[in-house]
Amino acid sequence: MRKILRSSALQEVLALIIMLALIVVIMASASNLFLTPRNLTNLLIDSTTVGIIAVFSTMLMISGGLDLSVASTAALCGVVIGALQVSLGLWPAVLIALATGALVGLINGLLVTFVGINPLITTLGMLSIARGLAFVFSNGLTIPVFDLSGEHMAAYNAFARLSEGRWLGLPYPVWLMLLLFALGLLILNLSSYGRAMYAIGGNEEASQLAALAVKRYRVSAYVLSGLSAALAAVFLTSRLYAADPRAAPGVELTVITAVVLGGTSLAGGQGNLLGTFLGVLILSSLLNGMKLQSTSTELQNIVQGLVLLLAVAIDQVRNGNLQLGFLRRFQKSKQT
């Protein structure tokens, strides 16, 4: 695991572990409920939507891409399940929802790589489009996802078990998240695809000269990002028994915060999934602890925003791009 074992990456992982431990100690001191098995299980379940998406967002950002549309894509895919469940059947609707997520990612990838639109602008536009389509297809209403007629009880029970089923005491969504992180680690560190992601993000021109199919790799990363949002939507819809066009509010920022906090560079070419996993746990622990203290949603958003700014600042320092204004002026004065 070449990328993780480098000394700098190992130091970052150790720093994240210490940060997570401090947050756990603080939150456990503030509330006796924090370390209870029930709350820890809820904490892990709440982290699955962000975690599932963060796996492939990490790969995308390592390649130099960015996707702000993942939350809206998840909402749209959930609505697709709700809107088509009666006319086509539940499982065909789930398959179409997964295809919808992949299609959104494909459109993002084509616009970024072949049309040349900035990833930030492209995915911001798709964020608005996907959320708008979710409201259009649902008429702005939450759609129940359960068998009203009683004719397809087996299918809906199986769908509910996606989120309610457990193995070794942990819910299936948690196992899926862990499996995806493990799979992602193998892909990034032991496959030619992973090596290509690092190479493209580190130096796109050199990658092209090395005959790497840069555009194809980058489009595939966007497709995987959209597909991960759809997969998260399937489990979220199963958990809520409903498709809500307002689902996953702010998840795109939480994902980016977790990924950047975990050591993935916004500039691309650097990052690892172990760091992202720890970033997800740090944010989930922080938000869970604040909820136990009945902290207002507004204050939670403020704290999460501050963490995002801190993570970006650390990323800039790591890459040598952040320099305080007075230092720049001091250097200029020395030159004159």
C-alpha cells in the first residue's frame, strides 16, 4: 500500500486518529449516551450516506476532478424509485435509479473533459438541475415507498432489509460502506486504474505523453461518483420508507469536508481512502455529539463550515500555496 505508507501520509493518518480520539473523549465526557452501543450504531448508520459517496469522491478528487452534485443526484435517484415503483415494479425502479446516477455522472464527465467546462461550474449547474428534476418528478411531495396494495410484500420487505438487516450486529449499510472503502483501497493502491488516477491528478500533461487515456479515466471517475450517489440513495430510501426531493441536504459539502480533511488535495494527485474514512468518522462523531447536546441545526452548520475551511487551509499549507499576506509583503520589502 504504497501511498499510505509514505511517512507524510502516515503522519496525517496518525493526526486524524488523534483528532478522532479527542472528539470521542470530549463527546463522551459531555454525554453519557455517546458511547452506548445504540448511539454508536446510529452514528455509523448516519455516516453511511456520506461514506458511500466519499469513497468515489476521493478517487475523483485524486484525479483532479470535483463533484458538487452528489447530494442532488441522490435525491433525484430516490425520487426515481418512488415515482416508478408502481408502474414498473420496485426492483426495476431501483435499477433505473442506479442508471440515472451513472448517467448524471457521465454528463458531468463529458462536460468537464470534452466540452472543457470548469468542474465547479459544471457540477454546480447539475446540482441545481438534478434537485429541480427531483421536485418536478415528485410534484414537490415525499413519495411513500412501501406496498400500499399488499400485492408485492416480498419485494418491499427485501428492500426494507437493505437498511434494517444486520450481520454480526452491524446494519447492512455499514458493511457496504466498509466493503467499498476496502475495495477502493485495493483499486487505488494495487491496480493500474488507481495508478492512473494519481498520475492524472498529479500531472495531466505528463499522463497524456505517457499515452494514458486521460479523458476516458476522468469520465469514468465522474460516472462512479454519480453511481455512488445513486447507491447511497437506494439505502437511504430503504431506510426512510420514502423518497424525498429534499433528501441529503448539504451532503455534498460534508463529503468534500471529509475527503479534504482526510488528506486528499483539492489540486489532485494526492490522497488516500484511509484518511477519508477517518474524516467521515470525525465529522459523524462531531455532529452526533452535538445532536446529543441538542445543538441547533444552525450551529451544527457553522461548525461544519469551520471544519471545511480548516481542512482547505491545511490542504493549501500542505501544497505550499497558502502564504500570509504580511509574509508576502515582508518578502517583497526584502527584495526591494
